[in-house]
Amino acid sequence: MIEYFEMGMENSIDDILSDVSGASMELDIPVSFSKDIFAERKRKAWEKTTEARCDFAYKLRLTRRSDVNFVSIWQKSLYGRTLTDIKSDPAMVSQFATSMVPVIRETLGFNLSVGGWSLVTSPKRRHKEKNFATMISESIGAILGIPFYEDAALCHSRHRVNAVFTANNIPSEPNVIVFDDFVTTGQTLASMKRLLQNQGKNLVFFAALNNKL
């Protein structure tokens, strides 16, 4: 009886197992291999900030920056022409010069007519012949009737912070107008100040555009 039961039980289990199919291991899940997770990750390109602009709204200012007092007539703005666009337009040379001359005349007043004045600008850094500031300075000097000394200072580095300038074409006049087209940190004017004061010059600083809001 026991033997028959065991035999019947064995057959029943076999029948049950034969009706059960193995579970499928296939997964119906779409897998995308478009991105290699083991690939070397490249750094994203540096996103440059929006380039400075100028709307040429007249904003006469006396600013002290990097131990230099300078007079400017325009200021960096959110809208207007970019500095790159301005510098690439030859017509802007005349606009900068004719806009600066009245301010220089009014600031110096009678002292300018007495004589003994000259004009210089910051050293060329990327341009070997003429740069924007040089062309404006030539025009300012011609309108004011004072000599412009090109390459009064030389700079052998492109760094603007704590740049060391060397004397080159130093004016013979005792009074020197130092002009720069754009002033941001004031470090370039400070370097010019150190150089020319050591030459015993009386200095007055002007900039067309104050490149800070």
C-alpha cells in the first residue's frame, strides 16, 4: 500500500513538473547603448561672458582706480556696440578723438594754452604698428596742437596686472597727458604712472571708456 502510494505520488509529481515550463529570462526592455558610460568624459567648453558694450551715452566721471585718478566720458553698458566692433571700425577713431578733446581742454583750461604739454598712450601689446589707442592719440594731438609721442613706453609681456613698462620715447615736455581708450582695472595707467613719474613728469590721465558698471 505504501509502495503503491509512493509510486503514485512520484508519477503525480512527474506529471506536474512536466506541465510547468521554465521561466523565461528574456527581458523585453529596450536598452540603448548610444552613450558609452566608460568613455572618458570631456570638459565642457568654457562659456565666455557677454562681451562689454558701450551705448555712448555721455557720462563724465572722475574715477580713482589702482592709485590713479582719470577722467572718462563714456561707461560700459548692457546695450550698444561691442568693444570688438568699436575697435574694428575706422570711423570710431574720429568719434573718440573729437569727443575727448573738449573734455581735455576744459579740464586743463589755461594750463594747456601755456604750453609744455605732450601726449602719450599705453604700450602696444598685440599690434606691432598701430592700435586703436595710438590712432586716437595721434588725432587728439593733432587737434590740440601738441606732440604725440608714440611708443613712449614698451611692454614685453601681455599681462596687465603689475606690468613693468620700460622707457622708450619719453617726451621732452614736463607735462604729459596719458590717454587710454578703455580702462578696466587701471593697472595699465598705474604702470604708466610709475614709469613717467620716475622721469619727473607732471601727469594727467584721461580715458574714453570706463569699462566698469
